Amino acid sequence: LWVAVGLVAVYIPTVALRRPLYTRQWGTLAGAMIFIILLFVVLKATPLTTSVSSAGRALTGQDRALAGAIDLNWIGFSYVAFRLIHTLRDRQTGQLPALSLREYMTYIVFFPAFIAGPIDRAERFQQDMTALPQVKRFDGERFLRAFERICIGLFKKFVIADLLAVGLSLSPSNAPLLDSTFWAWVLLYGYALRLFFDFAGYTDIAIGIGILFGVQLPENFKAPYLKRDITTFWQSWHITLSNWARFYVFSPLSRNLLRRKPRPNPVLIVLATQTATMVTIGLWHGITWNFLIWGLWHGVALFVHKQYTDRTRKWYRTLKDKPWQSRAVEGVGWFITFHYVVLGWVWFALPTPSDSVQVIGRLFGLSL
């Protein structure tokens, strides 16, 4: 019965949306995006998810005390939601290319990128789909390239990342046990490396499987921990997520604020847009105080770096003729950027602000 109800619940709005999707009716498309965002909020906010689960159990005669967020754990929804919003918004603005139903559904649920990305763009994905008839089915060179990428990803994910996960990285279980500054930094560095090799490894596997099927998914990581400033870090860490946020949060919000009469202070516009963008990325991982703080942490850093570069651009030009000084500045920039990012992972790794504050205090030899 509940499967039938679910199918009807999906079928009715699908039929209702069919004509508006073809005619680009602004209001209907906006409503569809709002619905996806609301669903996203429900699934990402544990109290809301638990409440919905409790109501569902009550309707089916189950024990409501057993309700939990895991009952509605929709694997891959974060990435599906962002792909749907991308296509709906581009359809709304007339930028979405003509896609067949087959191309569109394959793009939305393409299985290598379904769970953890990368978040491809529809127009780029369509180019690969269109070129598939010309792809040689049994191509040894393509298979070798794909298996090489998959093997690299497997090594990153299941050897390095999982090894670090076994007691060599910061976690909610070992954070309360920290009693030395040295081991606090060791576990934090381990967590930073674990995150990178976990995400980058999965991306390598997804890209490799995509190559097997003739689809070249976009790169997602380009040596982010080697970058010398926070802006280039975010241009090389989870690149497709950063690009999505830039297209659909930063740019629209910037345009909206710039068109206001009277126009707000340009510095405030930069602060508002960069902070809103990073908070969106933070809450995308989960609607918690820690992810909110993590988003603010990076939003403020991007704002400060923007103000710094605007005021030191002329000075940096003078370093072209001073190689040693230039290298020293780059080294200091890398050191500050790396440790700022690593400290930010404390908010990302732990469940509550109080836990994070205690660990940050331990990192600097303080008892908070």
C-alpha cells in the first residue's frame, strides 16, 4: 500500500510539472526548486528527520520510540538535489540545452557519481552522451586508463584513508581522550589527510568507472593542501561543489545586491556573498551548528584574503624580481593556509561546538 501511495505521490507532481518544464514557466520551476530545498532541509536536519520518521512509524503502527534519522537516510540525495537544482535553474533562465529523457535521467542518476559526486554539469555530460556512438566499445587504451584511475582511487580510499581512520585521525570517540598537545595535532593532521584521501579516492574511482563507459567526469581535487592561499585552496578542493555554489549562490546573490537601490557598501557585499556561499557549502554537509561554524570559518577567511590581495597587489608585483623573497612569502602563505584549513576541520569532525572548542584548546595547550 505504501509503495503504491509513494508512486502516486511521485507521479502526480511529475505530470503536473511536465508542461511547465517544456514551457519554462518561472513560478512552477521556482516551486520545484523550493520543494527540493525543503526536502533537503528535512533530510539534513536530524530533529526534523526524526520527527518525520516518528510520524511515519505511527501511521504504519510501529513503535515511535524506535524512530531515528537513519530511517530516512537517502543515499546520494545531496548530489542528486544539486544536479536537479542546477537543471531547473538553468531551464528557468533558458540556459539548459535540449535534453532527451534518456540523457536527463542518465545525468541525474549516473551511478559512479551518484553517491559522492563529482557534480557534473548537464551540458558537459550531454556532450559525452552524444559522442557515445563514436566511442570504441573495446578500447584497450581506454580500459587501461580507467583501471589505472580506479586502482589509484582504491589505494587512496581503502588503504590510506581507512588506515588513518583506525585510530590515526580525530573522531568523536577519541577526542575526549586527548591529553597532550602533540597527539592532538597528530590526530588532526591524520584527519585532514584521511578526508583528502577518502574524497579524492572516491573521485578517482568514479572518474575511472565513468571512463569505462565513455564518460569523462570532471576532476574534483588538484593538490589542495599545497595551495598558498585560501582562495586557491577552494579552487582545488571539491572543485565541482565549489563551482556549483559559485554559479547558484555567489553570483545570483552578488547580482541581486549590486542592483539594489541604494547599493550596499561593496565591502559588505563581498562579505555577505562569500559568507553565504560557504555557509551553504557547510550546511550542505548537514544542518548542524558545527557545519554552520565551519562555513563561517571559511567565508570569513575568503573575505579577509580578498581584502588582503586588493591591498597588496602592487607589492606582490615587485616580488617578481626578488625570487628568494617571493619563495619565502609563498612558503609563509602555504603554512598559514594549510593550518587554517586543518584547524577548520575540527568543526567538521566533531558533533558539537563544545567538543570542538575543547579540542582547539588542547591543540594550543589550553583547557577550555
